[in-house]
Amino acid sequence: MTSGWGNNFQSLSSRKPADTVAQVQEVVAQTGSMRGLLAAGLHRSYGDSALNSGGTLVALTGLNQIEIDRPSRIAILGAGATIRDLEVAALAQSLFPPVVPGTGYVTIGGAVAADIHGKSHHRTGAFSQCLRRIKLLLSSGAIADYSPTDIEFWATVGGLGLTGIILEVEMELREVSSNSVTVLEKRVKNLDEMIALLDQSDSDFEHTVAWIDLSGDYRGRGVVSLGNYGDSSPHASSQMKGRAPSTRGLSLPTLGGMNFITPLTVRAFNEFWYRKPLKDGAASIVKYMHPLDGVNNWNNVYGRSGFLQYQFVIDLGKEEIFAKLFAGLRALKAASFLGVLKKFGEQSNSPLSFPRRGWTLTLDYSVTVPGLEKFLREFDEELAAAGGRIYLIKDSRLDPGLISAMYPRINEWRSTRNLMDPKGLWQSDQARRLQLC
Ligand SMILES: Cc1cc2nc3c(=O)[nH]c(=O)nc-3n(C[C@H](O)[C@H](O)[C@H](O)COP(=O)(O)OP(=O)(O)OC[C@H]3O[C@@H](n4cnc5c(N)ncnc54)[C@H](O)[C@@H]3O)c2cc1C
């Protein structure tokens, strides 16, 4: 059985590991099932993007080579290499990937298929902005190289694994002067203060993000975290340089399948987190980028039924939608201990890439909260009507009728995809549910 990170669906499929390009080609040549084939990374997508019930999953984590050419700052990466392994290899040469997500346990293939974003999106854009080439295995068995001048490149970026199997990518890294980030945290009393502070920090900080407390009175109080690479003080810089990122953290047991996330536990945790001592100074780059990686399998705290992560983006100037959302969640007593607000910059060229200029809010909820699904369905409609959209890589529940409002270039993507995969080999539970293909 396989599930996404949210553990809210269990899926049965035939899983085939492939550690070489020849092995991947062999799996593709042998797959005849009506339910097709899907590339899989580390299953850090929350919902059903990386599930293919009744079909085949090809597991690519063995395809993990990392080669870095220091003078050109170009890395050639196997699709199964992780962001974390890339960070370790790059830091050893005073380099770093310009865009990294909130966890390092994501494969390069998964990062491309989602066109992931990080805390730097307002400056760097999404993951695709650092890519120079993608090597893709097509359903015909042919291997093709695509660059940003090709429509196939942009259909594959954010393309949810539905255009082919990414085998390798070429990406440009950035220089860093140390293994640290200079971090400044500020407490804010409500959403208006949070939005104002994030807004005014864009020009001075490469990394901006806010933890938002959505429990209690739902005023949107929280902690805004602002960061820049390196540390201006020579002492701190020499201390951090060369330090290896910490090893994997503690593992959380399954805790008997119980859900520990209740309005009471969330409120207590959020009160503690809101009052925590604020950072002002150097922090480890890896810990700063991936704060949740200290505890493995933290998703187990939601118990057997699992949870969903709801992430959407809405245009600047349409902030009134937050008040409606908060009022509805408050009425349901739906408390989230992982609430994140961030301001995005410009969208990439990909028709299915999620990030685009606006505010993005991310919330985690146990699927057992009474009335939550009905409320979110209504909110999805309001969001679509207001021009917003949800992040498909985290989705497991969106109504297919809303896709074209949220992703207006979906038909353009569909026609490129159909040319790339005329026999409809690449499939996923999400693609079938949302009628993407
Ligand atoms: C704690 C946590 C924090 C996160 N933070 C962020 C964040 O800050 N920003 C963000 O954007 N996302 C974030 N994510 C989401 C995560 O980055 C994406 O879900 C990513 O796609 C997961 O990569 P994976 O290797 O686990 O891929 P999987 O979950 O295994 O697969 C995801 C998709 O990628 C496709 N895919 C995987 N490998 C290939 C390949 N070689 N070729 C073609 N398609 C492939 C799959 O078919 C599937 O559609 C976070 C997730 C977690 C759990």
C-alpha cells in the first residue's frame, strides 16, 4: 500500500524500482496495464498526485547521481537525487540551489513535476527558473532533451509526471559565502500587521515567510521570518562555513493510529510558538530552509485517518477572502498548527505551475474535522470565482469542474501532453479524478 504524505488515501499499485536509465526503459516497455504508469519520488506530495491505483509506479530514487561543475555552477542531477543531497554536495563547493522547498526530502523529479517554490519566490521565482535542460523518457520509449525554449519543457514543469519520466536535469546553482542564513524574526498581532510586514520586507530580504496562528480568535497573529544568505560578520561566517548539515532527525512512531491534533493541543502549541524567543542572527542554512525535517514522519501525529494540506494563492488586493476563510474555520473549530503565509512573485511559463503573483496561504487539517470538507468545497468555489487557485501537488479533493477556472491554460497543456503521450501511458489517481488527461 502506498499513500501520499497526508496519509488520507491508501493505494495499491505494482511498484517497480529502477536504478538505471536502461531499467526505467525496460519498465516502460513492459507496462501494458490500462491503468498505465507513473514516476514516483519520495511521496512527499500530500494527496494523490504520486498514486496510481491498479497501475504501475516506477520508483526513481536510485537514479541519484550529482555532478557539479564549479566554474560554470551547473549541476547535472539524476531525477532521484534529493534536494538535501544536492544541498550537501553544493555547500561543499560554496554553492546552493536557488529554490528549495520546506523539506529537503524531495527528489529532483518531484521538484520539477510540481515546479516547487520556496521562501525566495518573490526574488527567484519557482524551481523551473534555475533549470537549463530536462532529459525526458517519452511513452514511445524515445529519450528527448528539452530546454526552456521548448513547449514540452514547460508542459513537464509542473506537469505532475504526466508528460514522461524525467531522467536527468541540468540546473544552475548560486554562490553562497557561508553555510548560514542571517535571520530576523518579528512577532505580529494580526493579519493586517503580517501582510504589511511581508509587503515591506520583499526588497530587503531574499527569504520571507510567516507562521500564522489559526486557532483561538483567528486574528491571524504570528511570527514573520526574514532571511538573507550568509552572515555579514566574519566571525559567524567562518564558524558556519564547512559545517556539514545535521543528520536525519528523530523518528516518530505511529502512536497507535491516534490523531493528536485537536483544537486544544493546537491552541496550546500555537500559544507556545507565538511566545517563543525570536531569532536575530546566524542560523544553519539547512535548518532554516527545512524546519520540519528535524522530526521524521511527523505526519503520523494526525493518526490513521490522515490529514490534508490546503494551499491556495489569491491576487494582491483580494485579501478580504482571508476574513471569510477564517470566520468559516473558526465556526467549525478547525484549528491548524501549521499555517504559513507568503507573498509570491511572478509566475513561470508553465501552464500548470502553481505560484503566481499574490498571497499564498497553507493550512494543515485532520480529515476528521466535522464539516470541513463541505466548507472547503464552498470555499474552493469562492476562491475560483475570485481568480485564485489551489496547489495541485497538495490536492486530493478538488472538484474537476473548477480546474479550468483555476488553471486557465489547462487546454493548452492538455494538447501538448497529448502530443507527447498519444497512447495515454502516464496516469495517476489525481489525473483520473481531475480529468487532466
Ligand atoms: C514537509 C513538506 C514541506 C513541503 N514544502 C514545500 C514547499 O515549500 N514548496 C513546494 O512547492 N512544495 C513543498 N512540498 C511539496 C513537495 O515539494 C512536492 O510534493 C514534491 O513534488 C514532492 O517530491 P517527491 O520526490 O516526494 O515526489 P512524489 O510525491 O513522489 O511525486 C510528486 C509528483 O512528481 C512526479 N514525479 C516524481 N518523480 C518524477 C520523475 N522522475 N519524472 C516525472 N515525474 C515525476 C510524480 O509522478 C508526482 O506527480 C512540501 C512537502 C512536504 C511533505
